[in-house]
Amino acid sequence: MLIRRETPADRAAIHAVHSEAFRREAGVTPVEAPLVDELREDGDLINPLSLVAVHDGAVVGHVCCSRARIGDDPAAAVGLGPLGVLPAHQAGGVGSALVHAVVGAADALGHGLVVLLGEPAYYSRFGFVEAATLSIASPDPSWGKYFQARTLAAYEPTQAGAFEYAPAFSRI
């Protein structure tokens, strides 16, 4: 398996990955697939943090980060998600490899935090904690423990306050 940055040629495959990974009912496109397209169209998808997993020449997974804001700081954090893996490749380490790669890349780019909405039992293994423990307020208080953050080398405790995802998230 190879983890690399997405290219324009990957866009249809990325859409298909999220459509299949998050499918809840036949014939209905889950919101995660068009969300990636909208983040890209809005200019909020961070290109070096949009990664694909390739197996035998085919895209089998994708993760991305988008611009976000904490308090008055538009550069302190990025929002991770969605993370999707084709069902036939789930539970085989593809998702973990993508998370490790995108967190490492965000750290290398100098971001202080990666923030996400996800399952604590899964994301805690990557160092994510409930965001409220870092004084980061969720856009929706009902998210509780599912709203998580991971500090990176550039993190400062002053990077706190209300978290705001890129506008595409509020349109889903």
C-alpha cells in the first residue's frame, strides 16, 4: 500500500471511496462524498493534507484536512475528515495508515492541532482526546466526547476557544 497526496485524476475515485465507505442505504449518496468536493471547490481543502491510500494501483482510502478556526486564530488548527476506506479494505490498517500520515503531515506543516468529530475508541489510539480538555469548544455541545483534538509540536495552550469548521461543513 502507498499513501500519497491526491491528484486531480483521483477525484472520482475519492468520491467513490466516501460514497461506499459511508453508505447507509442503497441509492443514497452519503454527505461525506460531496463534502470533500465542496471543500475542494471552496478552496478550504488543504492540498498537502488530502491523502489517498493506493493498493494494486487503485485508490482504496482517503483522508483530508480543511481550514478551520479556533477563537481568533485562523491557522492554529485544521479539521480532519472525512476519513474513508472502501469496505473491502476496512479493518486492514488502511485507515490507521492514513491517520498517521495526515497527522504527521499536519505537524510538519506547523499546525498546532488537528480536530475531528469521531469515535473516541478509534481515534484515541492516535493521541486524540476530548477537545474540551484542551479548552476547545465544539460547534455543537451535543457532540461531547466525540469532538476530539490532537496536539502537535506547534501547539500552544493559548490555541483555545470556539472551534469553527470550514463553511462546507455547515451546509451538509
